[in-house]
Amino acid sequence: MSVPFRIRCCLCVRNIPLAGDAHLLDAEWHRRYPEMTGTIACDPCATRTPWTCTRRGVFVDGHIPSPNEGPDIDAWSHILRSGTHRAMVLINPRSGLLQGAEPYLRDVTARRGTPPENAARLRALLQEWDTATGSRPAAGVPFLDCGTRAGAA
């Protein structure tokens, strides 16, 4: 059984509803919204934020081209992928850590069924995270989605 977790939207910082899709955003979003934490967004932020890539037929200054195939015309062009929380966190685990998925990533790393190369990649990322944040997972004490240990202030 997987560890339950919630991730916060990189733009509005509200918990992304479990019943809805999560969206992985590209570098153009980060250029336009430099205060965002991570790259995984809730559906309303990703699909209802109106901006276009051009003004009068010319790309806006500093525009970062969309890595997606197809036209590069608006915010929708810069949504890389959409899917479940778990899928988006596994596709971009660094963002998942920033947005509250640490317990889930630790669980996936420890699972018997996780492919060894994926577990090694996640272990290295978690070690980097622990070093950068001073985080120390407590045996048997789950992390809360806010990033603090249960019972800590």
C-alpha cells in the first residue's frame, strides 16, 4: 500500500485535489511566474491562466520555446504533461520534493517492486534533499505534507 500524500500547486500553493489531474509545467511558466515553487500545477492554474506567447505576431521578449510538438501560442502550449499526482511526482521527483511528496518518494524508493535504476536515482535525489534541507527521516514517523515531522512545530 502506498503512502498517502498531497502536493501543493506550484502557483496557488493550495493542495491539488486528488480527484483531478496534476499538470507538469515548462520553463516558460517559471519565467513568467518566478515565485512558483516546483513545476506541478493544479488544473485551474494550468488550464485557466490566460497568456499568449506572441504580441502582434512576434514572440514576447524572453520567451522560452515550448518543448512540445505543435504550435507554440499560449499557456496550454507550455503544459508538458497531465496525469495523476503520483505520475507527475515520479516524472519530476525534484519538484515533488519541493511540493510535499517526500513521504511518497521515500516509500517508492524502499518498495521491493521499484526497478533498481529508479530506486538508485530516487535515493541519490533524497540524499541530496537531506543534505540541502537538513532533513532526517525518522523511522516509523511519517512526514506531513507541509514538510515537518509529525509532532514537530
